[in-house]
Amino acid sequence: MADQGSEGLLSPWLRKQRFAAAEPYLHGQVLDFGCGSGALAAFVSSDRYLGVDMDEISLHQARLRFPEHRFISELPQADEQFDSIVSLAVIEHVSDSVRFLRTLAAHLNESEGACLIVTTPHPAIDWIHGLGANAGLFSKQANDEHEDLLDHAKLEMAGTQAGLKLISYRRFLFGANQIAVFEKDHK
């Protein structure tokens, strides 16, 4: 499977918009889960970045583009902790969003400001995403692999069940996409 962020006429532009939404939250040690070809590495110094993706072709591209950065195919050991965990356009591809968030949160350190950032298409535009994928504007493969599109309430509920607190939420790209930022819930 190739990097889905580059498939489709508008996909590279959409990826840039997701990066722009997530960038203000990136600080300290950054885990980029679902890093694809590693494009987010351009925003984070190599000593603070770890990219994880299951697709070896994408990882090979990432290593070629950013040879100083670290890229692996599985999450590191649980004792490796991060200040920012980012997963852009991934959560809609998993069948269990609570388990997904809980797994990532296990790598979130306890420091103040540590956060987990996810972006996902809003379910209200699923039909547009389907049409755009069929017309070659977006990745057809990514659209076909959507498991569940979560809205604000579902994102917040999944986070709560994973032991996280939603600290920021907004829609962007004319409401077609959304960003949710979580921190560990210490109650």
C-alpha cells in the first residue's frame, strides 16, 4: 500500500491542512503514529521525532526523505514516553477507537501539557468523501478502509473511556475535518 496522503488530486493539500491544525500542539518528544511517508517529520527535529507506520513501503520512503529521523513499524516499548502523540487521519481506520486511544495514551508522559492529537473526517461529509474518492480527488483506498467516522460526541466518549480528557476540539476544512486534542485524565 502506498502513502495514501499522496493519492488523489487534493490529498497532498488536505494533508498540509491537517499538519497546520496539529502543528500548534507539537512539542517535546513527538510520536507520529500512522506517519505514512513521514511528511510530518519536516516540522519536528530528528532528535525529538519517532514515526510509526505498518506499511513498509511508506516507511522506506520516509527513511529516504528524512534519513536523520527514526521510523519503525510497531509502537515502541511502553516505557518510551512522549510529550505529543499525533495520529492524523488514522482513527477512522480502526475498528475499536477506545482501544486505539488507550494504546496511544500508554505512551503519553505525565508532564503538564502532554497531549494526544487526532484528526479525522467528520461523518457529515462521508458522502462527499466517497464521491471525491471515486472522482480521484481523494485516496479511494483510504475511503474504502474507513471503519467508523466519529463526530465530536463519539470522539469525546472514546477519549473518556480511554482515560483521556478532551481539551480542545474544532472542525476545519469548511467543517469537513476535525481535530481533537486529549490529555490524560488524572481524576
